[in-house]
Amino acid sequence: MGELSAIWIKRARRGKMDPVDAATLVANRGLVGNADQGRRRQVTLIEEEVWQSLMERLGGDLPPQTRRANLMLRGIRLVSSRGRVLRIGGCRVRVRGETMPCERMDEALPGLQAAMRAVPWAGGAFAEVLDDGEIRVGDSVEWLDDDPDTLPSTSRGAKDVAARS
């Protein structure tokens, strides 16, 4: 089992990522107050351990909101999670695909984009929100399905194309 270690809300396209202690998820929409609502990328996720490893490898010390994801998870692996359902607190999200790092990563730290692309799912994941509810930093996070191959093919999103950050 993992933990929700940070939440960020992006109030405008290309805008600042504001840290919050709690946020409200709306099914099929995303995070209340976030600029990206109702599209394929309703919420974005990163792994705390992957971000720390990237910073160590590159000798950087950028804060994790530089990645521009909404939720940072600790103790949960996102690799190959397309189609899987994740419970965050009392809400569920379904991973729809891998989030590929864009040129903004190199603007923040030269070489970061290439380093992220070299590690599968290092850019995190994007997900659809399945339940309305509040999530809080410190909430438990766990996979609800043991094997993504047991999900119906329409849920797995096998043909999803990686989204750009």
C-alpha cells in the first residue's frame, strides 16, 4: 500500500502548480479548480521515488511540482499500469496511459526530458476519475485490481496513445 504525498492544482494552462492539502475529485471531470477538466487527462500522477531518483542522477534539486502532475504517490509503481484502477483515499481513478515528458522539463533542468524518457513511465501517468470525493495528503493509495489483463479490453485502453505534458 502506498500514500498520497502531495497534491497540486494548476489553475491555468501553463500556470503555476499550487500545492494543497486536500482537493475534490469529480467523476469524469478531474480536480475541482484545475485547468484540465473533462478531457482524457483528468488527473496526472507521478511517483515520488522516481522523481527523487531522477534528481539524484542529474544532480538536480527541483521541487516535484516541476513535473506539473496533480498527484504525487509514494510506494506505488505506475509502470505498465494502463487500465488499472487505483484507490486514493475513498476515490478511484483508472490509469489511461503514460504521460510523456515534454520540452518544459529541459527548460527546468537540461537533460531532464531525455532522462525521463529513458525510464519507462518516469513521466508518470494520466487517469480518468471514477468517483466524486475529497482526497487529502496522507491518504492511502492501493491498486484495486491484481492483474490488468483481467479487465475488459475496452477498459484496458490498449490503443491509448501517450499524452504529452
